Amino acid sequence: MNRRFIDWIWHIRGSLPLAPGQSGDDAFGRLDPLFHEPGTSHDRTDDTLTFRKKGQAAQDKMSIFDSGVLQVRKGAAGLVLHYRLSSRALLFCFLAPLLFLGFAQLTIAVGKIEKATAHAAEKKPEKKDASLPQHPIDKFLGAPAPEKPKKDKAGKSGEDDKKPSPKAAYVFAAIFAALYGIGRVLEGKLVRSLFRKRLLGA
């Protein structure tokens, strides 16, 4: 499988046209402060800048990204900045729902097995209830035989409440799916806005 078909999951790609007359050197000079944050290392060769982050601080405006490549290329209307940024956080948020859905299916399977086992146990032929011993005097006086105590139904309902439920797994799967969807769109817009402001000198 071509990795390009799946790496969109944790990569954010985009491009920004440079201002008329702006060179690649000027563009990278304006973006340079972004790559001097603690935990960030970068290297530039001609029209390409690569960076890596490790243990980045939360205050870093690009803290969600772990690595990336920025390149200035010629476009139809002038120079264009192309970028491809990688984020392990996005990958985690994408995989987490699948993990929790797996837990949910496992819980359902375990519940079915337990239900089948309990159902099989109920189908076993019950031994005939032997009458409880009665005192000879009670029997002589015609007193009714003592009854066996009935099974407590409340105990059974209590057992039903303890059955494993996949509800919590579904809730967590939904939370992480929402985080991925929101983060994927929001972070793409934020980094584009950040680069644009830097390139314009804002």
C-alpha cells in the first residue's frame, strides 16, 4: 500500500503564495523564530527547511507538530510556500476510537458468552425437591409440611446489573473521534494563519 494514501491521517499539508517580490530567503527569515523554540531543531538547505520537535512546551504555537518540511517553489503567479507537517497527537486521536470500539466489541462478545453459559446452566434438569423432614408430632396433628425457601429474584436482578456494558467504550470512542475531527480542521487553519502572519510581518 502506498503510504501517501494513509499519511493524510497525521499530516497536514498546505501552501501559501509569497508576497510579490518576496524571496525564499526573506520568507524563511520571517518564519525562522518559530523554529527556535525549546525542543525544536531545524535545518535549511537552499529552498527547503526541515524541523523536528521533541519534548516541546505547551506554549509553543506549533507544539502539536513533531516534524515537518517547508519548501519554496515557483508557481504560475510567483513563489509559493508549501508545507507538510506531521503530528503524532492527530494519529493517536484517529486510532483511539478504533481501540475503544474494539473494547466495546470484546465486551459484547464476553457478555454473549456469559449469557449462553448461564442459559445452558438453567436448562439443566433440576432435581426434584425432596420434602423437608417433618416432626412426627406435627405430622400426627395434621400440620402442613414445611416449604422450601423460594429463590431470591432480587439476587438475579443484581447479577444482571453487574453484566459488562460497552457503553463507556462507545462514549470514549465518540470523544476521541470528535477530537480528531475538530483538531484536524482547526490545527490546519491555525498553522496556515500563523504562517501567513509571519510572512506578512504581522
